[in-house]
Amino acid sequence: MALRVQGRKCLRTVHNMHLLQQRRNNIYSVSDGFDEEEIRKKLQCFPGGSIDLLKQKNGVAVLTINNPSRMNAFTGTMMTELKDRVTELKGWTDGKGLIVHGAGNTFCSGSDLNAVRAISNPHDGMKMCMFMQNTLTNLMRLPLISVALIEGKALGGGAELCTACDFRLMMPQSEIRFVHKHMGLVPGWGGASRLIRIVGGRNALILLSSARKVDPEYGLAIGLADAVITPSDQSGSLEAAEKWLSEYIKGPATVVRAVKQVVLSGRELDLEESLKAEKTIFGNVWGAPANLEALAQGSKHK
Ligand SMILES: CC[C@H](C(=O)O)C(=O)SCCNC(=O)CCNC(=O)[C@H](O)C(C)(C)COP(=O)(O)OP(=O)(O)OC[C@H]1O[C@@H](n2cnc3c(N)ncnc32)[C@H](O)[C@@H]1OP(=O)(O)O
């Protein structure tokens, strides 16, 4: 009898770990008819710009969408570079936070229209969509607290990209705009699914069906923007974003990453599975150095 109970417990733990593992993986794989190498080769035909990653000692990484002459539009090589940078961040165990921003004074104007025109057939479009969904899902699931710093415009795919971050910071002149309908499209990089979870179905329907501009005031009202930052003469927008983020990433990386993981589980799993995942994550921090140190110090929370 005791053995049977133990066996069931063990099976449950394996199932639980399997679910957590699944969450870390790509949405599309070979079993979905997705051949990453095939689309990578195609994307390499559309070069230009870069995705730059700076991992700082303070545990905050800065990811720069860098193609200012085209308002930071995503070329094919930038899509593959984004995938590689996100993979690099997955292995960065000292990391706590991430800021995604654009070079120059703007965020991102979506896909490079030159590439879009060249692959405007459904087969290639679907492969690109699967590739970007995999990348942005992995970005969203990083155990880092992420912020999209939206300076200037976030249009089309750029608007979708900012929904893969935990928070969105706008600036007085910035705008987020899902222009897809005006292009005869709907979002395909996972932007619609994430937008609904951020602002609710009603607001998402308004934004997607009207391609309405979201300015900071409207962004704050519907919960798409988390704050509006105004850089001072002394510090630029990146510094202001880092300052805003610093509130949420104080303390050891193990604990900050665990916080992000429990929130991810709650966001993505049903209640029972989320509770089990929470237990597993809790098991990793309970009695760990940060916990023991806090107990030894007898900390008070006045
Ligand atoms: C819809 C879904 C799809 C996806 O999910 O994959 C997409 O994202 S498609 C792309 C959607 N985005 C657009 O359609 C943006 C089109 N561009 C604009 O509306 C304007 O350029 C704007 C508002 C971004 C900036 O306007 P502004 O007057 O400030 O500057 P310019 O128009 O002179 O732009 C400077 C320079 O950048 C080039 N540019 C801008 N966006 C793109 C882009 N997405 N792809 C390629 N090139 C882009 C623009 O053509 C100018 O180049 P130049 O050689 O100087 O004429």
C-alpha cells in the first residue's frame, strides 16, 4: 500500500516536471512540420541591422534592436539573431532583469517590408510566424523580469514584440500601434494571444480592429503601459528604465528568478498544475542561502 502511494507521488512529480519542461520549450518543432534550419536559411537572404546583447554585472541585460536607418525594422538576419540572443540569455544564470529597446529614438517598426514583400506567400509567411512565435515565447519565458522601453514607435511586429515583455514603459511621445489590419493581416508573432492576456479581450478587439494608436495616457488606462518615464538632463532613457526596473530586481538572482517563475506558472498553467509548479519552485528557495541569511538576520518588515 505504502509503495503504491509512493509510486503515485513519484508519477505526479514526473508529470509535474514534464509540464515545467514543456513550458521551457518551443511551441513548434519537427512534429508540427516546422524545420528551423529551412526558415533560418531563407531569413539569411534578408540581411541588415543587428540584435545586440549587453549582459551587465548588475544582472540586467540590455537587448538592442539595431536598424535605425529603417526605424529598427526586423530584417531576416535580425530575426535569427534575436533567436540566438534569447538562447544566450537562457543560459545566463546570473541574470535578473532584461531591457528591450530600439537604437536611435524609436522602438521597432515591425518586419522589414522588403523581406515581407519577398516572402509574401503563405508557406514562407507561416514558417516565419512559427519561428518568431518560438523566439518570442522563449523571450517571455526567460526567468528574467523584462521591460520593453518604448521610445518613439512600436508598430506591427514591434507592437507584438513589446507584449512578450513583462512590463512596458512608454515615453511622453511614444506610441504602440497594431497596424496589422491596415496591412490586411492579423498579428502572427503571438501578439494577439499575449495582448488579450494583458488588456483583456475587449480592449484587444478595439486595438486590433481599429489599428488605433496607443499613446501613453491610453496605454496606462488599459494596462498596456505600466509607466511613463521622462529622462532627465542627467540621465538618458535607458538609465531611467534601469532605475524603474531596479525596484523589482533587488536581492539575489535565485530569488528574483524564482519570483518570475511562479508568476509564469500562474499565467500559463491551470490552477492545479500551477500550484504544483509553485511547490517545486518553492522547494528550490526554501532553506537556500538567501532564505537562511534572512532568517539569521531576523529581518522585520516595517
Ligand atoms: C503587420 C505585421 C507585420 C509582421 O508582424 O511581421 C509587420 O510588422 S509589417 C511592418 C509594419 N510596419 C510598417 O508598415 C511601418 C511602415 N513605415 C512607416 O509607417 C513609417 O516609416 C514610420 C511611421 C515607421 C516612420 O515614419 P517617418 O516619417 O518618421 O520615417 P520614414 O517613413 O522616412 O522612415 C525612415 C526610413 O525607414 C524605412 N522604414 C520604416 N519602417 C520600415 C519597415 N517596416 N520596413 C522597411 N523599411 C522601413 C522607411 O522606408 C524609410 O526608409 P527610406 O529609405 O529613408 O525611405
